[in-house]
Amino acid sequence: MLQASAGNRPLPIPPTFPVAWDDPGDVELLWGYSPAYYPKPLLPLEFAVGALPPLVAGNRVLARYGVPVETQTRLINGYPYSANRWLGAPPMTGERGAGEWGERETIALIRQLRQRWEEEWLPEIKSHLTAWQAVDFSGAPWPALLTQLDESMARVDRLQELHIEVGLIFFIAIQHFESWLQNIFVSATGEKVDAYTLLAGFESTGAQSSQTLWQLSRSALMQPEVYWVLRECPPAQALTALQDSDEGQEFFAELQSYLQAYGYQGDKNYLSHPTWQEEPTPVLHILRGYLAQSTRNLADDLHATATRREAALATVRVRLAALPNVDCEHFEFLLKCAQEATWLREEHPHWLDLRIYATIRHNLVAVGQRFVQAGLLAAPADIFYLTLDEVRATLRHSTARQELVVQRRALYQQYAAYTPPTLLGSIPAQPMPNHPLLAAMAQNSAELPVTGPTPRANGPTAPALPAAPGQTLRGHAASAGCVRGRARLLASPAEAGRLHVGDILVTVNTTPSWTSLYANIAGLVTDAGGILSHAAVVAREFGIPAVVGTRAATTLIKEGQLIEVNGSEGVVKLMESR
């Protein structure tokens, strides 16, 4: 993102996306919107409880680590836009940057990462979850609900501060290891080494969830009645059908146990959407895909990732030992830190994203139910159309909100038809200075330019599909290998029913709730994300060729089109017109 400064060039506001700035000074900043996480409009309460707290808490974390950047965010026509301000004097060329961040500070920060997670951070997370679960949102008096709501927001704030700090540290650990290793090999041999293969194959909760569901599918394969229900019954009828036989009832109980353990998963960016525990249809679709792979052993496939890691690591150790003046002991230290960081990169969202937001959703829906009982709302989920202040005011004054919700629903249907411009405000005369910590975090979302048409900065565009087969898209080489298959364009895991085994998943971005789908795909292409995005890291764990950060895959690739994904080169080839 860029900073405001003298000489900024205002961007035109598209006539199809009206903007009224609450603060006249906002127009001087460059506001960016990315569909990677929020492709559809956010409801007011989703923004206040889900999207806003990480940015507010992130400002405190960055300030604590000496990064003079402040992020502001606005909900404009239902879409979150963010802008950054550089608060200090820009660093001079050759300086280490604000906060004097260097090797010593990095080493002090990244050591004993897993130990800190298990002994410090995770116990605190669990304590907040335990406190939330002790609250009776369905039966407490209304004054107590207001108090609990405020306490919940304080917990959200603290947990998001922890979330940003943990993420900052593990991104630094991985980036520092990769940079150190590449410097060694490039300076000595002129060639790079695949550092990320050395970090894969450490089982996180996401992999455990997939393997547990996979074992359920193996059980279903051995039970003809269960197999028939899962393969032939529409998901809406499958759960009822399972309970019509002894065999089905036993499997149903196993499925319920799975949902009890992992049903907190869902689209955490949209709190108004149900979790798997509330609506298990995505799980049934994923199971159906697993059943189509009757001879596969997923555990062996995931174990193969660890085997490849150890083989590659043995080679790197031999090569390092043969080089002069290489501190192999330091390599082992950085390797351990980066391996722990990569594991934590996929472990932390199951606690600091999915579990937290599933709990918050449950509590807000319980408050919404109280409003319904009092005649203030028509449905519990309507609470998400209210702002946080409106929820508080409703608890204080028992204000009826049905008409407001009707108006907001119509407004948000209008917003959903908009094509949000990528940028609003003003193009700065000078880019915002970089900082080592910001550079490390950028590996999650960094995108590459693409060849061919791309969306304009302001206003929608509809680039045509390349006329001739053989045209390519470029992105990050996220996971090695080359595969051909039919493109399946999905917007969320809820669309898993359209996915066939062997398809190539093409989507804007993936989050932890997508992980179980990876066992059903042959390859992956995303618009957004960097080399340490969720999509990239999980693709390496599953050994699936992947290209991420293409920026335009979902626009240029058509449903069902035959494509080739070369995850070693970062190239997607369009094999035919569609």
C-alpha cells in the first residue's frame, strides 16, 4: 500500500460505485480493496466483529515492534477498504529502517516458537474460549448480556492482537531462513535451492481434520447402506436417511463426533454463514469425493511429503558441509525455527480464526434469538445487519429493528451487484517505505503481475478469454509438479459438491476451511496469495501442484476448461478454448 503525501493524484470514483467520504481527509489516502478474503459485501456486524479488530490490534503490534505504520479501514458500500499511513520519517537508503530491525532482533524473536505456542499463547486462547463457553447468552438478563457483549469484544481485541503477533513472528522465521539459505547457495554456486520443501510435512490440526474425515470415508466404504446413502442421497436427506438403519445410525454417531471435534470450521470471514456443525452439507460433499478414491491411502500420501522433506534435507546438508565458511549449526537453528513456524502457520488459524469466530457467531446468534423472542427481530441471523452500536442500543432500550433490517437487506442486495474498484482515494506521489517486518508478512499476500488483460484500478472490466489455446498465466511457483485437468471454479468450500476427483481447483484464495478439499483435487490455481499463503503451504503438504497469486485466473479460466498447472515454474497453460 502507498502513503499520503503532497502531490497525490485523486482517482476518479466510478459512477456505479458511489462513495461519500465521512472524513474529507480520507480522499487523500490510497484505499485498497482485495476480494481475496471478502469477495462479497460484509454485513455491518461482520465488519465490526470480524474484519475490523485485526487491523486495530495490528496497529498496536506493529507499533510495539517499531514499525511506524498505521492502518485505517472503512466499510464502503459493504466492502472493506484499508489505507496505510507512514508515521515516522522515511528511512534513508542503506539504513536498517525504523525500529533498527536486524539479525539480532530476528534471532531473539523466532527462537522456541513452538514452545511459546504450547506454553504461553495456546493456554491463553483456551482460557478465553472457556470463559466464553461459560456465558449463558440464551438466558442471562439483558443488562448482563450487554456486559458480556462488551467483555466479548475485549476478548476479540486481545485475541486478534495475539493473532497478529504470532503471524508476524512465524512469517519472519520462515522468511529469514529462506533468505539466509538462498544467500548461501546463490553466492557460492549461483543457484537457488527449494527451501520450502525442507519445511513441509509437519501435521497440523487441518491435516488431522482431513485424515479423520478420510478414515470416516474408509468406514463408509465397508458399509453398503452407508455408502449408498452418502453417494446417492442428496445432502439435505442424507443425515435423515443414515438414521433409518442400525448401520447408518452407527456411522451417523461417528459423523457427529467428527463435527463435535471439527465442526467449528466454516467461512470465518462471513460470520452470518453457518459453521459445519450447524450445516454439514460441505462435509457430506467432501466425503463423497473421498469415497470416489477407494484405493487411495491419504495417510501414505501425506507421509510422502515428510519423506521428500528428509531426502531434500539430507542433500542440502551435504552440499552445505562442502561449502567453505558455512555455519552449519546456525543452519540447523534457523531450520528448526522455520519448520516450527510453518507448522504454526497452519495450526494457529484453527484456534485464532475458526474456533474463535465459531464461538463468537454462536453467541451473537443467541443474542439474536433473544431479540426475536422479544419481537425486535424477525430471525436470529438478522442481528448481523445491525452495527455493534445498534446491538448495544437494542440491549439497552429494546428497540425494534425489523424495518431497519429490511432496508439493510435491500441495500446489501444492491451492494452485491457492484463491482468494487480495487483502489479509491488518491495515488500518492511517493510509495510508502518498506520495513523488514512488513516484507516478511507480505509473503502471505504478495501477488505477481500477470501477462494479458487485468482489472483496471477503477471500475469493472471483463477481459476476454485468450483466443488461442497455449496462452499462459504466471504466478508464484507454490508447490512443485505438473498436472493437467479440468478447471473447477469455486467461490467457497460450500460449493464442494461441484468438485470432481482429479479436478483443478481455481479460486480467488483459500482459507483453513478449504483444507479437507485438497484430497479431492489434482492441482490448484488462485488469484491471490503469496508463497506462504494458506493455499501454497497446504498444497505443499498434500503434494499438489499449485500456482498462486496469478491475479486473474478466475477471470480468464472458464469452468470445465482443460488447463495445465506447472507448480515448479509458476505457470498455468490454457490447453483449450471453452
